[in-house]
Amino acid sequence: MFLFTWLSRKSGNAEVYYPNRILKGMNPVEGGYMTRNPFAWMREAISSSETDIINMSGVDTAVYFVFLATALGIFVFSGIVLLPVLLPVAATDHTIRAVNTTSKGTFNELDKLSMGQVGNSGARLWAFIVATYWVSIVSYFFLWRAYKHVAELRAKALMSPEVRADQFAILVRDIPSVSEGQSKKEQIDSYFCAIYPETFYRSMVVTDNKKVNKIYEELEGYKKKLERAEAIYAESKNTNPDALKPSHKTGFLGIIGEKVDSIEFYNDKIKELIEKLEAEQKLTLKEKQQSSALVFFNSRVTAASASQNLHAPIVDTWTVMDAPEPRQLIWTNLSKKFYERIIRQYVVYVVVFLTIFFYMIPIGFISALTTLDNLVKMLPFLKPVVKLQVIKTVLEAYLPQLALIIFLALLPKFLLFLSKAEGIPSESHATRAASGKYFYFTVLNVFIGVTLGGTLFTSFKSIEHDPNSIFGVLAKSLPQNATFFLTFVALKFFVGYGLELSRIVPLIIFHLKKKYLCKTEAEIKEAWAPDDLGYATRFPNDMLIMTIVLCYSVIAPIIIPFGVAYFGLGWLLLRNQALKVYVPSFESYGRMWPHIYTHMIATLILYQVTMLGYFGVKKFKPTPVLFPLPIISLIFAFICQKKFRQFFISPALEVVSHELKEVPNMEIVYRSFIPPCLSAGKPDEDQFEDALSHVSKPGSSSV
């Protein structure tokens, strides 16, 4: 925190600590840098309203803070009862000494404060039974309150009078084959004109943009290189009027090949690629049309209604959904067929299942590939290096660990790739799907894996002699990991949030790039361009902490203050980051909440089942009084989902029927969905004749 306070006051670091404010044209720090109170950021974060968060970072970020506040509320109100009641109950029980331990030999005083200290029978265990119910009741209260509040946030955002392009469009997939003598655009126009004669505006046939996008990206790359070469030349002219124009070699990595004038070479390449791009645009729009389209209406009520309706008696044709934001569209997935999407989904589920339950297999496979012998076979030029004894010893020692580290680092990206491979049409949906997969991976492999692994492997000999003792061993050993998880949670908020706030790594990278690599304003801006909150990994990591703290809240209540510290500090620090640093890459208006809620309910049920099992193996006779808890949780989840979930799937007509502050310019709405590779170069309108249709209607502008 002190490092952040010191570094953020230096004007040269503003792009790292206040990029969100800079991009919105706001003064990074009101009142100047040096006069700023070192703790003013805390006051600003605490005093900021939910509206401030939405204005700066969107509804999804506000929903994330609802999640943090919900977890914090559950642990604060649970701790108010559990800490003053359960700690004395455990500390004053003298029936067991040094048998059930929470610390495996370290922090021995903590043993006295856990449920493992209490005897297997007696009135004292009733306190833990009541505590289990109390935590569940508190969770129900906060989860219901949160779901209701997020639904209100979503409704308020969707009824906004501002014109948003995605509210006037629907995504249509699985369009049937075109009849003979009819074009794709005529088929789509006639179909939707017949159903929505007064409000249908225009349609855009989705095309296969793979090749045209490749040319477009190459063109943009040469434009950046030209800008950089011109900046280098201008800079050298300032110091030496006779300076030569920058040059480079055209071969591999600029090392070999013919030496050319960089500025002339890039200009020639740009002219060549512009012609190539325009030709490919025409070809793409005429000959690479897919079986999907974006359909536009001049009424957002009609668009919302159309996105929810069944349009054809056969469900695998004319499937319709509400359109995501233009920046969210995954164009390559829009043309995936109905049954192809289903098959892909199940294949991905199988792969994820295997990844979660057998994740050591790919790690072992990678490790096998990275053994010295295999490396030498695949890369013969390494043989002289590997023969050196020192290097050989280091490689043999660290290659397997390196494989593990790399696999775990790549896992979130791998899960996001798998989610997109399902045929999901939008970035926000793919992020939600990847987040769910990562949540189950972390819970099963970190929480359950460590708990059961630590318990069973340390007691393997006693189980080997008496297999029937496995449940008794589990009861005695379950609390052993409490201190491990306590220190894990502490490490997450002490180190993790420290790095989050100080942003020391992005700061170093930015200044290195700025000093040695960046030559143009665009390159400098790209160097400090902020990320988003990273929901795909942030939510699962937070849910892992919630799972750990909730499941150990009654077994070892001393963990609750650490959970409160984690979510309390997270709320404070990330509020500062949301207001000043992170910029959302998409907006789904809180659609992620049902997924978060499902994971929180799963965590709550896991906690209840854990307590039920723990009391059962301790042979406490009144244990059956806990049986209703998982059932109540399932009923509670069912009621919440039935009451609220549908509104997160489809927009309510009552909400979108509110008046707009101005008549929408449908041409702007429509053109916002044209991908950059097709809109670049300002092609003539007649290029779009076959793929982009328009129908003039009363109240809509004709083109």
C-alpha cells in the first residue's frame, strides 16, 4: 500500500495507475500529485457509489462487487456468532489433547480453538450443530438479497434511455438452404418481413472472414511499421539534418535479404494490400456467405420479443437469440450448425472432465516430452549443451516442475479456448463458461484434493491394516488442513492484493517498453493499455477462498477473520482499481450473476455435506438433524432460479419498453456490427449488395 501511495503520486506513472480515468478524458488525480493525501484513495474507494462504479467500469463490475459484498456479509455475520461462541466451547473442552490437530505440529495453540479439540459426544457438539444452521441461514439471506439487487441493476441498465446497438438486433443461426433463384439476403428479408412487417429494418448476412481478416491484420501491421519508421526518421532529422532514411532487410527477421528503404517499402506494401483487401472484401461478401445473420429492428421491444420466440416448427432451423455487443461477437462461431454445437459442447465437457480428474496425465505427458533424451531427439542442436554436467543436472532437476508450472499457467487460457470451441457466439458467454470450468477445477484439485490427499496419504498405513477405519481416520484428520488453508488465504490477500494494488510488474514493463521500444504515440498508448478485471480467473479464485473459509468456518472458526480480511481488502482495493485502472472488454449487464450464484450454492451445499459427514464419522447421535440442510439449499436454489433466472437469459419486455431519449439512427446501429476487416478502406455501398440487405420502412431511414 505504501509502495502504491509513493509510486502513484509521480506524474510519470499516471498511465499505469489511472488509465481508466485518462481514457475517459478525466484528470488522473484531482488537486495535483504532490498535494494528494496518501490515504485519499481509501476514502475515495469507500465513498464511491454503485453508480460511480457503473459509470466507470460497467454493470458487470458492479455485479462483481455485489458478489464480494455478499461473501463479506456472510462471513461477518457468521463470525459475530461463531467466534464468541465456538472458540470458548472448543478451548475449554479438555477431553482430547494433541490427537485431533489443525496444524500438523505448527501453531499448536490453534489446536485448542478448533472442533477437532471437542470430544466425539456430549452437549458441546450441539453448539457446532447450531452454528452450522446459523451459517446456512445467513447465507440464504445474503444470497436472496444479492440476487434481487443484481436483477434490479440489470433492469435499470436495460431500461436506460441511451441507444445501444445490441438492443436493436438479434442473431439468427441455422438458416435453411436457399431456394433456387433466391439469394441469401432475399430469403432472410422475406422471412422476417412477413413476421415483423412494421419494425423489420435490415439484415446482415454473416460471412467467412478468415482470409479477409488475415489481409486486414497484415495491412494494419504495415501501417504501424510505417508510422514507426517515420517517427524514427523525424527523430533522427532533429539531431542530424543529413540523417539517412531508416532501412531494413526483407528476409527472415530482418537479418537476411535485400536492403530496402523502410518508408518506401511500407508505403508500397500498404498500397498493394489495400487493393488486395478491397478485392477480397468483394469476394467475401458475394461468395462466402454463411447460414447465419444479424437482423435489425427499429424497435428494441420487437428485438427483445423476437429473441425469445420460436420462429420455426423445427427447432434446428431459424434459431434466434439476442445479439451481443458488436465487440463481443466471435465471428468464426456464428455459422456453427445446431447439431454441431451440441456435439462440440459434449466433447468439450468430456475433455474438461478428464482435465479436472486426470490433470496429472497431460502434465506427465508434457514432462515425458521434456526429458533430456526426448529433447535431444526432437532438437538435436541442443546435444552439445546438454552434455555439460552443470546444465544437465539443472535440467533434470527442474524440467518436470517447469512442465507443471507452465501447464497451470496455461490452464485458464486452455479452458477459454475449450469454451470458444463449443461454438459460443460471444466473448462474455465464453468467459462465463471458462470461469465455471476453472471453478470446478480449483475446488476439486485444490480444496478437495489437498484435504482428502493430505488426510488419506498421511494415514495410509493405518488404513492398510484396517480398511474399515477409513471413516474414523477421516474424522480425526479432516481438521489437519485447517491451518494450511488459513495460511493459504492469508498469503492470497497479503501477497496477491499487495501486487494487485502496487502494480509493480505492469509499471516496470511499461517503463521498459516506453524507454527502449516505443517510438510513436500509438505504441506508447498500447504499452499502457489497461486490461479488464479478468473474470475468467478472478471469480474462480475468489470462489475457492469462499469455499475454503465456508467449509472450515465451523470446524476451525479462527479462519473466519482471514476470510473477512480477504473479501474486505478485495472490496476496497479492487474498487480503487475498477474506478481508475481496469477497463471492461465487454458488457453483459450482469448476465454472469446466475453462474456466480450457482457456484455459491454449490459451495454452500459442499459445506453442509462436509459438516454432515464430519459429524457422522464422529458418531454424534443427533447428526440426522443436519440432513434437511442440503435439501433446503436445493429448494432455495430452485426457487431463486425460477424467480429470477429467466430475466438474465432474455430481456423483459416491460424493461425495454421505456422510451429512448432520441430516435435511434439505425444506420449507425447497423454499421457498428460490420467487422473492421469488411469496413476498412471505405468500400462502395454496392459491394454489400449480396450480403447486406436493406428494406425501407415507415419510420426508418432508407439507404
